Amino acid sequence: MKKIFAFTLLMLSLVMTTNAIAKNKGGFKGPGTKSTTVVDAHKLNEDTPVTLKGKIEKSLGGDKYQFNDGTGFIVIEIDDDEWEGLIVTPNNIIEITGEIDKNMMSAPTVDVESITIIE
């Protein structure tokens, strides 16, 4: 009985540790991620990593938002799990990191992988 109890505690501990690691998924931030402006982002190739600083002006429905950095605007896509509990308003200056997503029939968008509130 004690072995079963100890095994159960061990398994529970492993599950809790795995969940904590999965929720705090970090990522690389440094060389290789191109910090740019919205105007320049429109000219980049598909899957180019980018970092943009600016504001989310409004929701466009679903996971799409209008982002503006003062040089122009671009549609960004933020999946629910990328918010990680952040509450962002149009007054907040944020930094987003993601990749350029291009479709032949529409303007490029940014598939957001991380969000940080700067102000």
C-alpha cells in the first residue's frame, strides 16, 4: 500500500511539473529575430521572424487584431494561449515577436508567438 501511495505521489508530482513547464513556455529572443517597422514588415518574405513595437488599436474578430507602430498598421494573429494571462489595452505599448504570414489574395499578417507589455 505504501508503494502505491509513493508511486501515486511521484506521478502527481511529475504531472504538476510538466504542466508548469508547459504553461511557462519561453522562447528565444535575440539575433535572428528582425526588429522592424510595420512598413518594412509588409515587404518581408513569408516566415521571416519579426519583432514589432506599437499598440493594438482594435479587435478584428476571432484572433485577429489591428496593430499600429506609428509607421502604419498590420493585422496580427494572436492565439489564445499566446496571451499567457496578459491584459492589453489600446493604451499599452507592446512588443510582439512572430513570423510574417503571406497569402496571395490579402495583405501580409504577423502570426504572433509572444507578447510583452513595455508601457
